[in-house]
Amino acid sequence: MGVLHEGTGPRINTARVEIVFDNSDRRIPAIEATEVRVVRQVGQKKDQYYIDGKMVPRAEVVNLMESAGFSRSNPYYIVKQGKINELATAPDSHRLKLLREVAGTRVYDERKEESLKILKETHNKTKKIETLLSYIDERLKTLEEEKEDLKEYQKWDKMKRSIEYTIYDTEANETRKKLERLLDQREELSSRQTKVSSELVEVQARGVRASAEQRKLEARFKGMKEEKEALVAEQAERFEKKAELALLINDLKEDVSSELVEVQARGVRASAEQRKLEARFKGMKEEKEALVAEQAERFEKKAELALLINDLKEDVEKEKSGRNRAEDVLNQVKAEIREKEEELERISPKYQKLIEQESALSSDIRIAETRSKELFAKQGHKDQFKSAEERDAFLRREVRHITRQIGDTEEQISDIEKSLEDEAREEEQLTAHVQELGVELQENHIRMDKASSEHGRLKQEFDRAMVAQLDATREEKAVREQLATMNAELAQMEQQMRYLAPRSITNGVEGVRRIVQWFRDNNHDGRHDDVVKGYHGLLLDLIDCEPIYFQAVEITAGSRLLFHVVSDDRVALKIMKQFNQQNLPGECNFFPVNRIVAPPRKEYQDADGRAILDVFDYDEYYDAVFRNVFAGTAIVRDLHLGARFARSEGFDCVTLDGDQISRRGALTGGYIDTKRSKLELHKSIRAQQMNRDQLQMSLVEMQRKVSEKMSAVEKIQMEIDKADNDMRVYKQQHRNLTEKKRYASEQLHAMGLINPAALFYESLLQKAQLLNLRNRVRELRAQLEGYEGQIGSEFLSQLSRNEQAECERLQREILEKKQKLDQVAKERSALETTKQRLENQLTTNLLRKRDSLTARISDIAVDEKRHNLQAESAELNSVIQRLNEIVRRIAELDECLMEYDESAEKLNRELEDVQEQQKDLEAQLADFSKQADIIFTKQSTLQSKREESVKKIRELGSLPTDAFSKYQGLSTKQLDKKLAECMHELKKYENVNKKALDQFVQAASQKEDLTKRMEEQQKSQKSIEDLLQALDTRKYEAIQLTFKQVSKNFAEVFQKLVPNGSGSLVIQTGKDDSMDASQPDQVLHLVENFVGVGIKVSFNGNSETREMVQLSGGQKSLVALALIFAIQKCDPAPFYLFDEIDAALDAQHRKAVADMIHELAENAQFITTTFRPELLESAEKYYGVKFRNKVSHIDVVTKEQAYDFVEDDTTHG
């Protein structure tokens, strides 16, 4: 990855190098273009080569380079950086290796190595061949001795095989004759079986007809259906057994199949009629069973409702009588309560007045006593106070204290009065609330009665709707069963239609229908409208004529009746394409309307015949299709008229019976089974499809009706649920209102409006407290007046006369009022006892009893039971009405079933007779089957024996020419005797090599082949040795020639690079002998003795020559460059690439190298890289290479820019 990408930019996954060659001189002969592009693209996993954009293998690129002059043996047309230094410091042996590569001796070495390898293999093969030849010679000697015994063995063996052939052939002939006799017996048995089978078919037909009549009635009776299914299964089993026997005994398969189809057709028609009746009476039976079950359920429901209604009536009567008694008692209690309350109201004012008198008297007594105490206290002021001022101060403090007490007491009076007012107001509100709750209870009771009545009405409607739904469901089920029956009949008809045509055709028809349906299902946005609208069905579907012409039309059209009619050939192609994609089986034929070429219509019609096209009623669009099939055919009355019309009018004629007369003279006809008519069956299928469509429409209507009835039932059920919910709500409201009223009444009782005891302990207590407080205020005011009167009076130690008289009056008044207080207290106590007795009677007895009776009378349970009684009574009436309907319908169904029982008994007797006949015939068939099994077993045994004899004859192999006739006249005993004699003689040669002769011939042949191969190997060995000698000679010559060329070129190049100098190359040998290039006559044939190539140079003509180790670094580099130039001149290339070859040279030598390159550039292109100015002088184009962001960038620059670049690099580098 580091080779492909290095840097901070986007990661690169591939690297690409491209070389563009100028091929205007056609140096690359394999490519005619004037410009050739070679590309190498390297990725993380691939290394690919391209020539002019075409990917090629690496070998092809190498061949292209060599054909362009880039030889692998001379790689110095590209000199890499450091190559000069490497060559300058290389030893002599390295230069010899380089000379060998330039001379191309590598090829000679490779070929020599291959030749030596082949020579070794040839030597090994020669040794193996010599070993085999010695073995075969020994084997031939042994086989020569065994040949004589083998000849004697073969004589007796031929005789044995001839006798065995005669024996086996005789056995095979006898077996064949026995088989022929068995075949005669089988044919006789087959004819008898056919006769009995015909009788069995007739009896079975009678049985089928009887079964059909029986099945018409058995649908009305459940048990007969299973018997019918058993008979149908037994019938199918018998037919299958019949077919197996027919296949086993004779070859009348087609006749039996046609009879089987006919019987199956009759069975289909009978089954269809039976299913229709079965569906009808099955519905009646199911309806009766459902009605009987519903009747039982209704009876049970009726009994349950009757018991429940009786219980409810008893409960309602009990509750009603209990409520009446409770109302009477309540009236008595209310009267007694009113009497007690009136008496209580009568004594309460008097009692209140006595309470007030008692309180007033007590207050007056306290005031008098207080005044009396004040007067007595006034006498002791002298002792208590020192002065009048001190007394007045004390009295003022007392006045202030009493004034505060008066204020506090008046506030308490105000609070009590306000509390009494609030209680009075609350009593009024509670009384009004209790009255409102009573009104709401009455209104809720009315709503409950209304909801109960509505619930009963909805219950009756629900029962009627359920009955209607059940009826609609039964009707829908009956229609569904009829539709299922019709679909089964239609499937049987379609299956029968499949029997009337070859399997491949019927498979194709089914496949095309499936494909067309697939196009319909996937016709989104009209993408397949051309197929959906362009497919018109089979020709059979388009034919519409009178049934009398069916036979003639079917004979004329033949298999074309099952051709598919399409609008154009594109529709047919699309259908077939999808047909093949889905791998559907079958054969498909199409009539594309746009491509049909049809003969013109022939008009012909008279009393004896008419053109067959005239009997059809079809759309003009299909005229070409009908003319293509029927245009040349006419329908005639008989064959005689048909022959005449065929000659005179040129028609192919057909009779109504299906006999054909060709206009060319041929007559075709015979018996035709009209029951196997495709058109007749197709007409029945279409009629059945129309009936099915009507039934489907009826089924949809029935389903809609059932849905409506179900919706009605659900709607009524929702209304019933709503009514039940309303009743629950109303009952809950009644309970809530009753509870609220009870709570409000209890509050009133607590406030004393209804409970006097509470009034006595609360309200009366508050009023008594109020009265006491008011009296207290009087007392305090009286005391206040006394204190205020003393303030400012004289400070005396004795009372005045008036004060003394007032004291006396107060004492008398106190005494009188106490006496009066005792009298009032006695009256109040007696009246209070009476009042408490009345209040206790009201509180503990009468009021509680009234509340209990009121709650019992207003209890909702009585109304609930009454409502339940009404609902159950309504449901009972509905059940009774439905039971009457069920009884009437069951009576009607019983009449139909009685009629069925009578007919079923008659048919059962007839069916029993048919079954007896059928059993007799089946017994005969079983006997025939046993005989056929015996014959078949014998036939199989004889066939096996015959095959065994034939097999043994084949195993005998090739026979002598006289084996077929020599022993034919001998008997079996004579043949067995001769065979025993042969076997006795052959035992003598049990150990003989039976393949000695073949092995002798084979060994002789192998010896001859090996001798030839031995000679070929010897010739190959000599050729290889000659080749090796020639390769050594050529290798030496190539080295010599290359050395001379390089040495000559080296001397010339070095002379140009160093004008005053000289140089030469010297080949060094292992004996330290050297061959100077200046001695061309010296010859050395032992190339392998060469050990190196030395260099001797002189940089001025006067000095001695020196070797490379004696030169300086720059001189070595110059000598190396001279050697490279010399090698390049031996094998010129179209261009050269030098990378800094002048790096180690001084300026003078760089100038010489630049001149040399300039001289060589006349015939080749040189590309060099340098950091010195000398090479720039003779250059033609300049490129500057810059390194930015770790990426090299190459730009074309001018000569001046190039000089600046190398000078700048020289300065700073």
C-alpha cells in the first residue's frame, strides 16, 4: 500500500503507468496504428497490462517490446541510477556474464539443458525396452509349447458349444409354442371376460339408476348418505378392478376406457341429480333437526319461565300484602305521632313560660340579695376604706369590671341568638331538601316503570329478530350447499373435458388460463392491458350453433377447437414467454387475429346442404379465424349428396353424423360416440357456469340479508343492553335518593324538629342559657346602678333611714319570691315529667317505627320483582308463539319425510335385486381373474425359461458355421450323450492356457513394436548428441562475434570520449591465458574455460595501459559508460533512458558524454536525467521535476529554466 499511496490526501487504491510509442515507421509490426499505448495498472490484488486499451497478459507485452527492439539480452537501453557505478566496480566475471547475455548464450544454455534432460530420458527408455524384449523372448518360447494343447481343446470346445446351442434352441422353440397356446387361451378368456363385463356394466347401470333414485330420497334421511358413499366407493373400486383385469387379460384398453368414461359420465349425471335432491332434503332434515332442538329448548325455557313467573307472582303478592299491612300500621303510627305531637305542642308553651318565670324569680331574688349585701357592706366602709376617695376609686374599679362583664354577657347572648337563627334556617332548608328528594324518588320510580316496559318490548323484538336471522342463515346455507354441489358437478364436467383431449393439449389450456389470470392479477396501472384485453379464449368458447350441428362442427375443427384466440402475435409471444418462465407443461396453439390468412367465404345453401359458416353466430371480429377453420367445408344431408357437392362446388363436405367427404375424393367416417362430444359437454359447462353465477348472485344476496338480520339483532341487543343499563342506573339513583333522604331526615331528627329529646338537650338548653344570660345582665346592671349610686355619696358609717327601709323591703321581697319560686318549680317539674314522657315515646318508639315502615313501603325490591314479572311474562308469550310456529313447521316436514320413507322402501327392494345380479357377475369376473392369474403365471414362467435359453445361446459366443444344422436331427438324449462326451474330453485340458494363441500373437506383436521403438530411441539419442555439439559451437561463435563487436565498439567509443586515449577488452581463461581482441586468428573452442572479461585503457597515448582497479572513480565511470555505449551499438534500441549517468564525471568528460549522446541521437531517442549543465547543451526538449507534498510533478520548461534549475541545484546542493 505504501507503493500506491503516501501522503495526507485521499487514499488511492490503484497506480497506473502509461508509455506511448511512436509507430509511424511501423517498427512494431503487429500493430498498424501510428501510436501504440502500453499501460500497467497495479492494485492491492491485481497487476494488469493493457495495449491500446485491451487487457493482455504480461508475456504479450514482453513480446511486443522485443519486436520493437527492446531485447531482454541487452537491458542497457535503460540505465538506472547507480548502474554506472555498479558496472565500474564489477569484477571481470560479471562483465563476462554481461557479454554472455548480450551474445544471447542464455538461449543456448537453456536449449542445451533441455537436450541433456531428453538425452537422459531416452537412455532410460532404451534400457527399459531392452529389458522388455528379453522378457518377451522368454514368453514366446513358453507360449509356443502351449499352442498344441490349445488347438485340441478348441476342437472339443467348438463341438460342446454347438451341441449346447442345439439344446438351448430346441428348448426355446418348445417354450415359444407353449406360449402361443397360452395366448390362445388368454384370448378366449378375454372374450368371455368382455361379455361378462358388458353384462356387469349393464347391471351396474341399472344399479346406478336405482342408486340415483334412492339418493334423491336418502338426502332426506341421514343414515342413507353413508350407504350411498359406500356404494359409490365400491362402484369405483369395481371399475378399477375391471380396468386392471382388462389390462392384464387383453389389449382392449381403449374400448374399456371409453366404456369407463361413459359409465363415469352416467355416474356423474346421477350423482349430480342425487346431490341436488340431497341438498334439498338435507336442508329439510337439518331444518327439522334444528326446529326439534329449538322446540326442546323452547319447552325447557317455557317451563323455566313458568316456574320463575310463579315465584315472582308469589313474591309480588307477599310484598304487596306486606306493604298494605305496613301502610295500615304506618297510618296508625302517624295518627299516634300526631296525637303525641299535638299534646307536646300544647304543654310546651306552658312549660316554656314556667321556665321563664322560674328564671326571672331566681334572677330577682339574686338582685335583691345583692342589693341587700351592698347596703350591709356600706356600713363597713369606714372600716374598709380610709376616705371617700379611696372608696370611690374602689367603686369605679368595680363599675368598670361589671361593665366589662355586661359586655361579655351581651356578646354571648348575641352568639346564642345567631345560632338559634341558623338552626331555624337550616331546619327550613333540610325540610325543603327532604321534600325535593321525595319528588325525585317519585319521578325516578316512573322512569323505572317506563324502562321496564321498554325492556320487555325489546326482548320480544329480539326474539323475532333472532328467528328471522336463523331463517336467513338456513336459506344462505342451503344456497351455499347448492353452490358447492354445482361447483363439484362443474369440476367433474371439466375433468371429463380433459379426458376428451390429449393430456398435452389440456395441460396447455390450463397453463394458458393460469398465465392469463396471472396477467390480470398483476395488471397494475394497465401495464398488461394488451394481454388482458387481447386474449379471447378458446375457439371452443366462441362457437355458438344449434346442437344438431355439434358433431359436424367438432369433426371439421378437430383439435383446433382447443386453439387459443388472441388479438395479435405479440400477445401470444408474451403469454408463451411467461408460460416458459413458469416452466408449465403442455402444448399451446394460437390463432392471432392480425396474422390469420383465411380463404374467402364460399356461399352455398340449398335444401340438401349449406356452408358450415352459416350455422355459426359469431362476432365479425373473429371472421378470419372461423374462415381459416371452416371456410372450405359444407354440411350435407348424406354421403351421396356430399360426394356430388364436393365434385361440383369444391367443398369438403361433412354429414350431421360426422362422416367426411374430401373434394379430393377421400371418404372418412365410422361410428362416433356422441356422448364424447366436446361441444355438447362445453355447452353443459357453460350452462352450469351460468347457473353457478346466478347462485353466486343469490348467495351474495343471502349473505347481505343475513348481514342485515345480524345487524338488526345486534342493534336490538345494543338497545336491550342500553335498557338494562338504564334500569341499573335508575335503581342506583333510587338507592342514592333514598339514602340521601334518610340522611336528611336524620339531620332533622338531630336538630330536634322531629326528635324532641334532642330539642330538650340542645335547643332548650340554648334557650335556657339565653334566658339565664339575660337575667345575669339584669343582675349586673342592678349591681352597676348600686355602685354608681354610691360614688360621690357621703362617707358614713351608718345607713340612712331610707336605706334601712329599703333593706327591710328587700328582705320581705326575697322571702315572698322564694315562696313563689318554690311553687313555680313544682309546677314546672310536674309539667317537665309529662313532656319528657311524650318525647321519649316519640323518639324511642313512634318515630323509629314510622321511619322503618316508610323505608319498607318505599323499598325498590317490590318494583324490581314486578318489573321482572312483566319481562318474564312477555318472554313467555314470545316462547309460546315460537313453539306454535315450530310445531306447525315440524308437521309440514313430517309429511315430506313420510313420503320419502315410502319411496325409499320401494327403491331399496329394487336396489337389492340389482346388487344380487351384480354379485353374480362379479363372482364370474373373479373366477376369470383367477384363471387369468394362472395363465399369467405360466406365461411368465415360460417366458423366463425362453429368455434363459436365449441368454445361454448368447453366452456361447461365436459358433462354428456348421453349429446351426449339424446336430438338428438328433434327439435330446443323443445330444445329452454327445455333450457328456465333450465334457469328459475337455476335463483333460482343464489346466490348458485357453489364451495361449492370443497371447503368442500379442507377444510377437509387442516384440515387433518394441524393436521399432528401440531403433527410434537410438536415432533420437544420436540426434541429441549432434544438437549438443552444434549448440556448443554456436554458443562459442556467438560469444566470439559479440566480443569482437563490443571490443571494436568499445575502442571507438573510448577514443571519442578520450581523444588522446585508447582502450581494449580482453577475455580471460582459467589458465590465465588471455585472448586479446587484436588477435582474431586465435581460436578457443572450450567456452567453459572463459572466466572473465578484462578492460585495459590509457587516457593518453604515451602512458601504459591500466586495468580498472588502477583507475580513479571518475575514470571508472567513464570506462563503464564507454562499455554501455559499445553494448548499445551492438544491439541498437529505438530509445534510451539514462538516469544521472554523469553524476561521477568531471566537466570535461561530461561534455564528451553529451557529444556522444548527441551523435547517437540521430538514429534513436535519448531521455536523460541530470543535475549538470553539459547534457542540456544538445537537448531538444526539457522537463522539470518538482517534489511537492510528497508527490513528484513534471512540467515542460525552457532551456533557460533548465539551466537555472541545474545551476540552482549545483549552488545549493
